[in-house]
Amino acid sequence: MTKWLKSLVYVAAGFALIATTQVEIANADPIKTRRAIMKELSGHNKAIKKYLKGHKNPKKEARLGTAGDMEFRALAMAGLGQRLLTMFPKGTSLKDKPGKTRAKPAIWSKSGDFRKAAKVLVSWSNDLENAAATGDKAKIAAAMKGFGKTACGTCHKTFRGPKPKKKKTS
């Protein structure tokens, strides 16, 4: 199977998976859903970083994926970024649901800024997708430079509260 065909199969499988989970997501708890989306975004981000870092062992290097795989990951990240905006209904902030979420009330009081921050994630993901489509690892690396700080950090610094402190057990 050619690399192109293999990547196409991955994309088709990904879209099938997304389509089958749409009904489940629609009925799910928005806090649980957005946490799952964030974990998936993080997973894609980490996989792309591993791909860019590479590995000395050729077999392990091959398992890191191809540029086509990274293109799919970037496409998934853009789609997830767009979905995030629908996962923050009023009444789901850390003041409303302490211990269940880190979403600050600023998401709703500064909703325009929140939307802009989410659009930054989508824009960066689209740029990453375009870079990955070239198949050039250097272009993918350039598109990833500052991704976490800009695409993720813009939102996290302003709209995400601190991690809850763990209780000491005696």
C-alpha cells in the first residue's frame, strides 16, 4: 500500500470515527466532552512533536508516522478547535462546578476574546495542515514552532484556572 493510500485510509477512518461519536457527544456532559477534546488535542500535538524529533532507530522512526499522518492530525486539531466553542455553555465554569473544570468565568464575560483565542488554534492548525501537505519536515517544524505557546497558551493563560491542589493523605 502506498503512503498516499495509507494516509487516505487513516483520514477516512478518522472521519468515520468522528461521525459515529457525534450523537454521543451531543448527549454528553459538556465538561467531560471538552476535557476529552483537550486530551485529544494534546495527543495530536505530542505525536507531531515526536515525529519532528525523530528517532535513531529506523524501525521506531517508521512508527512515528509520515507527513501525511501529520496532515491528518493537523486537520483533526482544526476540527476539534472549532468544536470547542460549542462545549462551553453557561453554568459550566469553575465557580459553577468546582473541582470538575478549570474554565474561568472570563470565558463568558469576555466571550469575544475567547472566540478569538479559539480561532487562533484553528488558524494555526490549518497552517500546520498546509505545511504537512507539502511533505517537508522542515516546513512542518516551522509551522509547529510556538504552536503550544500561541495556539494553546493564548487561551489557557486567560481562560483556564490553576490545577486543583492534591489533598494530602495520611
